Amino acid sequence: MATDFIYGSDSDDDTIYGGEGSQTIITDNDSDYTIYGNQGDDTVELRGSGTSTVYGGQGDDLVTADQAGQALVYGNKGDDTVDLRGSYGSGTVYGGQGDDLIYGGDTSNILVGGRDNDTIYGGSSAGDQIIYGNQGDDVLFAIGDGSATLYGGQGADSISVISGEAALVYGNKGDDTIVLGADVEDGSTVYGGQGDDNITGSVNDETFYGNIGDDVIVTGGGDDLVYGNQGDDSISVTGTGDVTAYGGQGADSIVATGAIGDMLVYGNLGDDLVDLSGSTGDATVYGGQGDDVIYGSVGNNTLVGGLGDDVIYATTSAATGSLINGNFVAGSSALIYGNEGDDAIFVAAAGDASGSATVYGGQGADSITVDGDATVYGGEGDDQIAVTAVTSALVYGNEGDDAIAVSGDGVASVYGGQGDDAINLSTFTGSSTVLGGYGNDAITVNAADGETALIYGNQGDDFVSVTGAGDATVFGGQGNDAINASGSSGSVTLDGGVGDDTILGSTGGNSLLIGGAGNDSVVANGTNDTLVAAAGDFDTLVSSAGGSIFDLTSGGDFTNTLIYGTTAAEGVAGDVIYAASDVTIGNNDVFDVRTIDVASGGNLDASAVTAIYGLNISAQDLSDNVFGVANSAVTITSGAGDDTITGGNGNDLLIGGAGANLIYGGLGDDTITSSGDNSLLYGNEGNDNITADGANSTVYGGAGDDTITSTGDNSVLFGETGNDVLVSSGDNSQISGNEGDDNITADGANSTVYGGTGDDTIVSSGDNSLLYGNEGDDNITATGANSTVNGGAGDDTITSTGGSSLLIGGDGADTFVVGNSGTAGTADTIADFTSADDDAIALIGGVAGTADNYYEITLGKGQTGFDAALEAATTEFNSTSPGANAHDYVFVTDGTDGYLFADLDNSGTADVAITLTGVSSTDDFNYTDIVSNPDTVA
């Protein structure tokens, strides 16, 4: 069939029908055309400037535009080609049935593919492009400079956004492939729709939604937001931008590589894989529900497993599943939450890197492994925790039967928490602490030479093992504990606490072994060890190496067994016994087993003992001597060092030398003397006599009527219970009588005295003293100047002769006895004189006030203060001839305070002056408030 050529006319509105066959239809003017190609492979050329509407009809049609007008093209059936690239008017194209090829024009276009496999290119200009692939496996391109909206429609579509402003892309149904080019501006949004989509981003900032299906999403480096939504999605993050990714439902894989910025990842539902090990930015990951596997980045990490049995790695490799040493760099940190489920958590550090991790196992039986500095919380469940620290490790097992192992060069602190925990510390450095907590715990510690360990078993029947050359202190706590330090060569302190404990000391010597309450077995394996038995126990104390100290001072009335050496033939040369006042050791010449009856009052056989402390102690060598010490007093004399002396139950004589001594008198009427500075002396029970001749000494009298004397400056004296006598001649002393009727003398300046409860007598001759009577009817005398006296509760007598003192009676009917020179510079002040409370004033050398020897004055307006009052009183004293019916006492008030002046020798001059604070009226004071002096103070 021949090809027809049809040309449009110059009329305004033309309609052209192609008819049967293949026609070529050309428009070349400004008219508006409606063209029907009908049957055949038609060619339509649009060259004018009018608006053209083209229906291709059946056949493989070709429609081109080289015009300024608008074009509306329907390809209808057939594999049509619509090319509007030559047009600079807006274009709308519907491809219809068939595999169509469509090119948009230079302005805004709406391009619709139709039913089959279409290929569509948007316009290349700045116009806005809207492209629909519709049905079929379509290929869509946005290549212009304007904005583009692309819909893939049904089918496995390929959508590429090459350039332009931010694009909006919908893959719709089908397994779509969507690519955003580098020349697209920031802000594009991609929706994959239904199907297994493959989405690739650019270096710009974009948002991706995988929607339904198993999608593959690859970011290109911008600040991206990614939603996997439903399906088993694969999200790959590259570039340098900050990315937020949501896996959504399904078993998702989220992987990041390169120098990415900050990552925020939500795995959401499903068994997700999150691998950020190839990235260097900071990351926050929430695994959500499901059994997730999470690999942190090299930067600072917060990793949360969520619900499910999760596996969490900080700085690990997804390819090998093993820890990467070297990625956990200096300054990086990891915060990891296992949350619910039986989680496995791994953290690795780089050699000596300073990075640190904080791990929360949460609920479930978790496995936590950390290579680096860490703080670990096991949470609920039977957890397994292993930490190799660089500088420090802090581990909390929390609830459950936990297994905790800590090693490395750092300092470790381990708290087992509730449950029967197994705790192991090995090859650590520094000072480490272990707290077993509740439950029957097994604790093993290997302390390196020069390092120390502090171990608390706490409640439960605990087993504690200490090895290595380092030092250790162990407190078993409550329960029947087994403490074994026989594998240690360090110096140890082992305290079994409450319960029937078994204690084995170290071989290093100088150890302190304390059985505590309960029937304990204590074995000393080194020399110079101290073994201590508690009160009320049946303890067995064993010295296998000799040279040990047996401290039975708390043994009470029960029987303790001492074993010297490991065989019956070994002696006890070098051993020292601290015993109670009544002790019997058997007479067997072979020192195999000795029975101590703490309260029997028998004899002591000490033929192989260097010294006996707590019974009868002297400075001589006591070897090869036998002492009968039933109910004997103790005499202890120390040298010039810093000594610790403990008396027994008798009347002991304890003498401390020139050092800073610590002395305990114990029971009995003890005599204690210390000449050294900075000494601390305890009289304990009994009527003790204590003398502290050194400066900065502190003395506690304890129960009983004690006599305490201090000659040094800066001393602190406590009488405690009983009627005590306390005397201090040093400056800056602090004295407290406490309970009882105490007699206190403070002769030094700047002294502070507290009488305490009871009727106390306090005398102070030093200036600037501070004296408190406290409770009771106290008698307080201050002969120094500038003192402050507070009687406290009770009917007190306060005497002041030094002048310039502040006197406070406190509660009760108080009597103030005053003697001063009567001038402004020496006048005393009574701060709380109240006539209604029966307070009274007596003057040294004075008589009681009467109506005849007393006169009162109220100053006039403008006359205030001490000087005005003194002038008025002096005038009154001289109103008659001295000695001829002159008044002895003149009370003056200025309306605010009162002033009492006395001219006892009738010389016309005040001998004594007192300021009465707050006594503002002559109604508040009269001659009956002045009583005769009960005593004369010289």
C-alpha cells in the first residue's frame, strides 16, 4: 500500500484522518490540529505553533514535534515512538498499548507509558516532568533541569533520575530498579512500592521507602533517611553523610561502609543484621524485636538489642564474625543494651586505646565479652561476662547466677549481685574490688606483685581463693565461708565474718587472719601473722610457720585451740599471744596443741613465746620463762616510735613514748601516760588516770570516774561516762565532760569547754575561752579576759573576773558573779538576764542590794550607750560626799539596754560595770536582783 502525505491547512481548527495505510501527516502553521492516524504505521510531524492533539490509532506510529505549541499525543495500539524533543511547548503523551518510546519536550511534560514495556525520557529543559510507566516493564529517565515525579506502575520497572531538581519517585508494583544520579539536587524521595525493589541513591540528601517486598537500598553519601518497611530488605550505606535507617518488618540487612557521618538505625521487627563495622562515624542502633545481629562502627556507639536473642559486636567484622583488635580507637566509646532475650555481646579495643564501653545485658541469660575498658551490667538472668581491661573495668552481675571473669592491666571493680556467682580476677594491676553480694559465691583473685585486692563475700556460704604476689583484704561476711590464700605470697587480711569459717593464710607473712563470729578454723602459713579469735567461739588457730600473733582478747568464756607447727615436734619460737585476763596453756613440753580456757584463771606456760600482750608485758626477753598471770595487771612501756598499746582486763599501766601513740586501756582502773605528739588515748571502762603531755593529743576517758590531764597545745579531751576530772594547761584545747558531774580546768588560752550532762564545775584562766555548761546546775568560772560563757539548762553560777566577757545563763535561775574594773573596755555583758526567771547578780566584794544602797536612772532622749550611762552613774555616785550615804549600786537604762554600776569603796568611781542586753526598763531590774556574793574570788 502506498504512503499518503497529508498537510494541514491555514484554517484555525483542522481535523485530519489518516485513513487506512501508512500516512505521513505534517502540520506547518499556527492552527490547532486534531489528528487521527487510524490504521497503519503513521508518521505525524508537528511543526506549527498551535495546539495539536494526535491519536496514533493502530500501528507503529511515529510522532515528532518541532513546534512552539502544546502537544497532546495518544499512541493507542502499536509500538509507537513519540518524540517531543524539538518542541518547546508543554507536552502530554499517553503511549497506549505496545512497547512505546517516548521523549519529552523542552518544557513541562506529562508522559504516560500505557500497558506494555515502555521507554520514557523526560524533557531536558527546566520544565517539570511527570512520568507514568503504567503497566509493563518500563524504563523511565528524568534528564532535565526541573523537578520530576516518576511512577513506575505495574511491572519490573527501571527508573533513572539523571539530573534536575529534587525528584519524587514511586516504583509502585513490581520488582523495580531505581537510580538517583549525582546531578540531582538534594531532597529527592523514593517509594519502592510493592515488589523486590533495587534502589540506589546519589551523593545528595535523599529519603527512601522500600515499602512492600524484599528491597535493596543503597545510599550514595548524602544525609539520607531510609525506610525498609515490609519485607527482608537490604540497606547499604556509603559515603560521608548522616543516615537514619528503619528496617521495618522482615529480616533486614543494614550495612554501612566508609567515612560515614552519624548513623541512627532501627531494625524494627524481624531478625535483622546491622553491620556498621566498616564505617568510622558515630552510631546509634536499636535492633527492635527479633534475634538481631549488630556490629558497631569504629566511632562512638550506642547499640540496643531490644526484644529477642541478639548478638551485638562493637568494632567487629561481619565477614568473619570475630573481634577486630585495632578498630576501637582512642576516645571512642560504646553504649550497648542487650535488653530482653539471651543476648551475646562482644566489644573489642585496639591495644592500648583509650576507648571505653558501657554494656547493659538486660533480661535473659546473656554472654558479654569485652576487650577494653568497660562498665558492664549483666541484668537479670544467668549471665557470662568476660572483660579484658586496658585501664579499668566495672562489672555488675545483678540478678542471676553469673559467671564473671576480669583480666588485663586495668583496675577492676566487680559486684556479683544476687545469685550464686562465680567471679574470677586475674593478672590485673592497681587496686581492685570484688563484692560477691547475695548468694553462695565463688571468688578467685590472682593479684600481681605490688597490686592490691579488696574482696567482700557478703551474704551466703562463699568460697574465696587468693593467689599471686599481691596484697589482698577479704571479708567473708555472713555465712559459712571458705577463704584460701595459701597460694598467695602477698600480705593478706582475711576476716571470716559471721559464720563457721575456714581461713588459710598466705605464705608471705605479715598477714591478719580474723575468724569472726562463729566456730572458725584459722591457719597461718607465713611468719609474723596475726590470728584473731572472736568472742563466744570455739575457734581453732594454727600457726604452721611460727612467729605468729594469737589475739584472744575477744575470746570470751569459751575454749579456743592453738596449734603450733604442723607436727607435734615443732616449736613456737617467735610467736606472740594477745590474750584475755585469765588464760591457761597446758604444760606439755612438746608444743603440738595448746588449749586456751579464756576465763579459767589458771597459769600461762610461755617458755617459747617472745612476748605476751594483754596479760603481763615487759621490755625484757621473756624466752625460757614461765609466768603465773591469773588476774594480773598489765604493765606496758613503749619506745620512741608510733606505738599501739592495748591493755587487758586488769588495772594496767600503759606508758607511751615520744611517738604518735595509740593506747587502749581496756577494762580496769588503768594509768595511761603518753609523751608523744598526735597521740590517741582511750581509757575505756574503769576509773582511769590519763596524762597526755604531747601536743595535738586526743583522749577518751570512757566509762568510769576518770582523771585526764593534758599539758600540750591543741588537745581534745572527752570525759565520757562518769564523774570525771579534766585538766588542760595547753592553748587551743577542746574539752568535753559528757555525762556525769565533771570537774574541768582549762588554763590555756583559746580553750573550748563543754560540761555535758550533770552538775559540772568549770574553771578557765585563759583568755578568749569558750565555755558551755550544757545540762545541769553548773558552776563556771572564767578568770581570763574576752571569754564567752553559756550556762545552758539548769540553775547555773557563772563567775567572771577577767573582764570583757560575754555571759549567757541559758534556761534556769542563774547567778552571775562579776568582778571587773568598771570601765568600758573591761565591762562584762550578760546577754539573757531575766528577773522573772529569778536570775541574780552578785559582785565580788559586794553586798546584797537594798532600797537604800540602790538607785536607778532612765536616760533622757538622745542619751544612749555605755558611756552615757557611766556618766550618769558617776554623777549619782558623787551627788553626796563620798562615804556619806552614797549609793553602792546605780542601774541605768537607755530604753534598749541596761547598765549596772557599783561603787563598792564609796570613792565616787565605778568599781564594777555590767551591760545587761535587752533590759530596757527600770521595771525589768531592781535592787532585789542583786544578791550578796557567795564566795570571794581573788
